[in-house]
Amino acid sequence: MTAAPPGPADSSGGTAPTSAIVTAALTLKPAPPEHFDLAFTATTQPCPWPKAYGGDLVAQAAAAAMRSVTDGKTLHSMHSYFLRPADIGAEVRYEVEVLRDGRGYSTRQVRGYQNGKVLYVCLANFAAGEPGSAFHAEFPADVPEPETLPGSAAYLADRTGGTMTDGSKAYWSGGRGFDMRHVPGPVYLTVDGARLPHQAVWVRPFDALRPVEGLTDAQRDLAALAYVCDYTVLEPVLRVLGLAWADPGLVTASLDHAMWFHRPAPAGDWLLYAQEAVAADAGRGLGSGRFFTRDHRHLATVVQEGMIRPA
């Protein structure tokens, strides 16, 4: 299993949380293609669940697609399906098919393979960009500043319950590479706050993102946004249904995912991830989210459907 390198020592003598797990996930190795035009391998990162984190696959596929486009175009959208669970700490092979290279737009298909089977597929589109009018969604009103909110570690420090183990508590607290601060409150053990169909999460890497071979800093930051988006996008659905991650018997899985990148995505400062539940029925829930900078610029939009199976 490939683990993230340790972070700097904290004041208590332990290890401080680090964003190294993010850049470790984004690190690809070129491989001879077996099916399409280019291929890379990457490793899913440690987590305390039976299957790998879905954001690993989205971000790694984004990185593979970006490495196949060499004329300066920028990734502007991805549309993904999760077909099978991925093994944790294991290699995934990403095969990239060059579908089109035009003057203004380019399109790629990426398939992820593990154990000889396709487990993930996406289409990714790239744009050269051109002058045009601008508009963006409004920043949510009355959201507290992140410095006034507890991080996951502080929130969970004296709490226990449900299916939470020492491993899952450590992972939620500092193992995901990003500091996450919920408004109104997390849904780790219980639904903290009203059962409303919306929430917001401030996110920021625990420390500066490291360089990633084969990606520019701007591409790395975009892929990091694709990585972190999957952690919480279904939480508004859980919230409105009165479900928490640690509820005994709760099973969730990502089914499909779409993401649009509207503007460059600097990942080093706090970003607000404003989310809402769109629908829930028949064992599935649809959540959406928008990423904003602190100065209210709308960076990206996410829509994801997941399986939600209570006990």
C-alpha cells in the first residue's frame, strides 16, 4: 500500500495533518497503452472503508486527460460513471482515448482498469478559451468565516458513537488532505443542525500542495478540486433524510458525477463549497455543489448521484 508521507510534527509531538495524500493521488506513471492512445497508472490512497475513495478516480482521470492535451487548452468539464469499487492502495490503469482535437475544443475518453475490469469511465472536454461576457452564481448569504468554525478534528475530539472507529475518526479529522469546516455542522455521527436540503463546507489543504510531475500548478489545483469535491457532495441528501455517516447499516456509493470548471481554481486558500440536495428516491440521491473563492468568484459546479441505502 502506498501511504502519504508524514507531515510536520505538531506541538503535541504527533504528526500534523498534511495535504500530501492529495498530490500522492495525482501522481501518475506513464505506461504502454493496451487499448487506446495513452496510458498511465496511479494508486488509490488509504482510507478506512471497504473500497477506495471515489475522488481518487475522478482526480486521477482528470490528471490523465490533462496530460494528453499539450496545446494549452484547459479542462472545462468531466462526466463520469463509477462502474465497480476500486481496491484501496492498489494501482489503477487509466487509458486515454483521443477522440478529437479541434482549434477551440478537444475531447478525451478515460477508462480506469483494475483487476482486468473497467471500474470507471469518463468523458473530458477542453477549451482554448475566447473573449465573452461573464456571469456567475451568487455567493451564499450569511455564511460564517472559516476561522470561526471548528475543523473536523476539533469537532470530533470528544465525540463517539455509531460505527465510528479510531481509524475513521482519524481519517475524518486529518486523513483527507483538506481541512473541512461545515455550516451548520457535520453529519459524521448525527445531523448537526436542521434537516434542511442544503449546507456549506469551507475547504483548504492542510498545507501547501506539492508539485506534481507532468502537471502545471494550475492543472494540479484543478485536479485537487476534482479530488476533494466527492467527499461531501451527497451530505445535503443525508442531512435532509436525517442520516449520518456513522449510522449502523448505512451504505453509500457514487454512481455518476459531472463537474464544470468555470474559472481557474486556486486550491491554496479557503474555498466555500455550497451544496444542496436536488432529489432522493428509489435508493438514490442527487446532490449539487458550487465552489467559490472568499472574494465570491464562482470557480466550479458539481452534480453527483449516489446510492444511499439506510439500514
